[in-house]
Amino acid sequence: MLDALSDVLRVIRLSGGVFLEAEFTAPWCMIGRISADDCKPFVAAPRHIIASHFVAAGHMQLRVDDGAPLDVRAGELILLPRNDVHTFGSDLGFTPMPARDVITPPSVGGISRIKCGGGGEATQLLCGFLGSETPFSPLLSSLPSVLKLDMRATASGAWIESSFRFAVSETAAGRVGSTAVIAKLSELLFVEAVSQYVASLPAERRGWLAGLRDPHIGRALALLHARPTEGWTAETLALEVGMSRSVFAQRFTALVGQPPMQYLTLWRMHVAAQHLREGRGNVAQIGFSVGYESEAAFSRAFKRQFGTSPGTWRRHSA
């Protein structure tokens, strides 16, 4: 499962950072959402943002929309895969204040800060993001609106937490190189959070992550990821994983949410986007590298997926 997830993360290339340190004292309650501008000191404004909050000290409650409040304590990390507007505070019964209204802008090379509250019990938050130019919709649609990870409960939790805290302090001091460390640690924590979520899924759950967990469909996904240029059909994939074509196609669609050939096209387009972003050849060469024999056919497929031509997408990404 982790190999297939790693394939996706490599192609969509998440980049992260911590842009805000907040010190609250009870009672306090905030509402907010990370904007693309918050990410600009670290990366070009990404098209998709996964928001994160790490509780460094104290505790808080967090709620997305009308969902149930979630208790978050020191050492725990919250991830919001779709960057939903969320309310967080010592007590969500208070009228929330827009977080944007109390942010102190950063000094040169530093990070923004918040310091406010009623003078009671203290809570320290480190707020950050993971961003991507080409979010992978099957993964994001399979995730809940909120993921919670207890960093201290992971196999290397103590090392990750101490490294994360150190990198944030280096960023706050304006030291070069620390943002790259945070990006890698943030991606590692995202993988850990998703892995824990997959392990908790009930057997009847549907979605891309459930497909990875299925021995037959997971094998098919791994084949499509590893050999996207091959002339796959539902029949040849079914044969590779030891199923009949009809049963395979039905199970793949039920779990992943789209037929196998439609998924293959989606994966090819994301691989192509990665190649365009990294400057690997001209448009025709990149189209050929993901299984298209003509530049015109590749360009049509790419525009259907991303709403723009490969050349325009490349210029925008650059």
C-alpha cells in the first residue's frame, strides 16, 4: 500500500512549510482557512492546499462545518486534506474570531505570529500546509475532512517531533534550509496519517485507499503506476491479477470510483504533468512517454483533465 501511495506523492510532489506560530490563552476561539498567500514565503502559491495544525503545548478543540468537535492535545497533528474552513479553540461555544484579524506579519525571513486570549491555560500551535500543483483526486476524495496523528505514537515519533520543532525554530530565526526539512517531515507525517487511517477503515469502505488495500485491485493499481505506457485493457489487467474481466472491472470501479481505463488515463495525465513541470522533453516526447502516439491525442486528453493545453500548463508551472 505504501508503495502505491509513494508513487502518487512523488508525482503530485507535495511541498510544505510552517508559516504561523500561535500562542493562545483560554478562553479563545478562532475560525480560518489557509490561503495561497500564506504559502508564498515557501513555495509558489499552490493550486491545492492541505492545511495542518500541530499542538506543541496545551490542547484545543477543532471542528469542520457542522461536524463533531475533535479534541487535539499536545504532540498531535491535525491535517485538513481539502483545506476546509474550520473553527478551533479552547471552547467552541464562544463566537469565533477570524484568525486573519489577529495575525502579526513576519519579520524578514521569519514566520507570522498570533498571541491572544483571555489569560487562562496556554496552548501553542504551529500552523502549516502541504501544497500541490496537481492534486490527485482519487486520493483526496478517499480522505475524510480531518485526519489526526499522534506524532509520539509513531515508530519514530520522538525523532520526528523533535526534528519538526527544531526545523520550525530555525525557520522562525530565518535560517536557510529549514523549510526544505519541514517539507520532507510534513510529507512523512502525511504518509503516516494516511497509513493509520487506512488501517482503521472498515472492510466495507469504498474509495481509492480501500482499493489499495484489496489484494487484487491493489496489484492492478501497482501495475498501472509502474507501467503506464503499456497498452492495458481491462481484460489484460484482469488476467495479470487472476480475475475474470467482468468481476475485475466491477470490483475496480466499486472500490476506486472509476473504471480501470479511466483511471489509467488520469494517472498518465498526472505523470505527464510531472514531466512537463520538470522540463523532460517537448510536448510530443512527453505524450509518447505516457503512452500516446500523437501529440494531438495527448494534448486533447491533457486539456480534458486539466482544462488547459500542455504548453500553457508548463508555462504556468514554471
